[in-house]
Amino acid sequence: MIYGITGNTNKETLWAPVAHLVAWLAERDLPYRLHANVAHGLLERNLILPAAGRERSVDTLAPEVDVILSFGGDGTLLRSAHEVGTLGTPILGINIGRLGFLADVDVSQLSETILRLEDGDYEIDARMVLAVQIEDADASDPFWALNDVVIERGGPAGLIAIDVTVDGASMNRYWADGLIIATPTGSTAYSLAVGGPIVAPGSEVIILSPLAPHSLTVRPVVLPSGCVIEARVVSSRQPYVLAIDGTSTAARSDAVRILIRRAQHRINLIKLADRHYFQTLRTKLSWGRGPQGGSNG
């Protein structure tokens, strides 16, 4: 197995564990490739030999490796996922900060985790992805989201109106600060922060969560993944931002049709057999703790 190593180069906590991993892999003659930015940072800090940095450095990991080790948090893993694209290279998130929902392997468990990968003691968790078609965008540059698509007001205070249809049938005109269209993976991201439901990753659904809706009767809605959602901002006086997995693609003031449906490809995450989704939820959300921080059971 060839290991690809990438990470958030803005975090100083990246360098020591990556340098340790590179030395550990070299000692065991396990092949690896370094993302060019990571290799440059290691060389700059004299943490690897120049020859190793040049020979093992690549600009794009996915075509060169069997698995990508993504050091950072959930945001770093999302960036790794977008670099992989439709190639299907599995990704393992190595957390070097706060516990994430996606990057849920602690850096202290790294050596043990690599040995388990070598033994085949892991599972592939294929995550649903949303395909996004923007009316006036270049069709040769498709957009997709592992977490969510967010339509959000971008100017001075004021609501925007978003018309939403599902499979051609009018669903609602949202008067709100915006709207989040999320995958099950994204249900524990921005959608959760605005009161959306937690949805287990294997569920085949799309979640619509409004941002500060004008009417209290407007609640999050869960739709089947086979539907086609069309969203269009109709209040042209208020500019808005379209963000896909946290990256803003446009700030607009005119009405543009945005079509969202389940994508044909999936993103493959590596999960250790004893690392269950509910374990991450309990740890991240402090479930099961009593009033004084103790366990209820």
C-alpha cells in the first residue's frame, strides 16, 4: 500500500507528527508520497533529508497512492476530498486539533492505525455527494459537495427570498438569511448549528435547513436523495453568496437557477472497524453525561 500524506500547512502542530510518520514508514520500507506543500514545509524545517523530499514529492496525490492520510480537521479532509474528486482514492482523516466528525483518528493512534491498514483491518465508508449545476457557470467545471451547499445573504442586513422546487413541484419560498442543502455527512456541520437533524452517514437523503427563517413554522426538511432540487434567489435587491463545502463560488445579485441532485460518484473514507459513528457523536457532543459531567449509565 502506498500512503499519500497531506495536511493543513497553516498548523504548526502538523510538522512533528508528519515527520515522525515519514521516518516510521521509511524504517519499515513502506512506500509513501508527500503532497508538494507538505514536502516543502518539512524541508524548510530540516525535518527530512532533501533527497527524500524531492523524490517523494508530488503535486497531486490521488493518482499516485492507495490511501491518503489527511492531517488536520474536517476542513482539511474536505479539501483532500475535492482533490481526490471522482478518482475514488480512500481518505483517512488524522486529527491534529479538536476532535472532528470526519477526521476522527487521533494523531497518537497513527502507528497503530497504519499497522491495521497493512493488515486490512478497516472498512471503506462510501459517502454520498451532491452534484451542483449553476445556470450560468461553465459546464466543463462541475461543482459537487460532500458536506453542503449554502445560499446566504452577502450584503447589508436583510432577508433574501429563495424559491425551491422539488422534482418540478413548488415547495416553498424561503424568506430567510439563507438556506443550507446538506448531505448526511454535512448534517453535523453548518446544518446542525442552525437546528438541522443529525443523520447517520449511510442514509440516502438530502437535508434542507433554513438560516434564520422569517416564519417560525418553517422547519428543516429531509428529502429522498433521488429528487432534483431547484433553488433560485428572487429578491434581486439583496446580493447573496453561494458556498460549496465552505468555499464561496460566487456573490450574486441576479436570479440564477441552482440545480442540486445526488452525484454519480462518492467519496471513500476509511473507517476502523471499532470506530463507530455513534462513538464520535457521543464524544463530540458529550452525550450520556450527567449534570455534573458524569455518566448516566
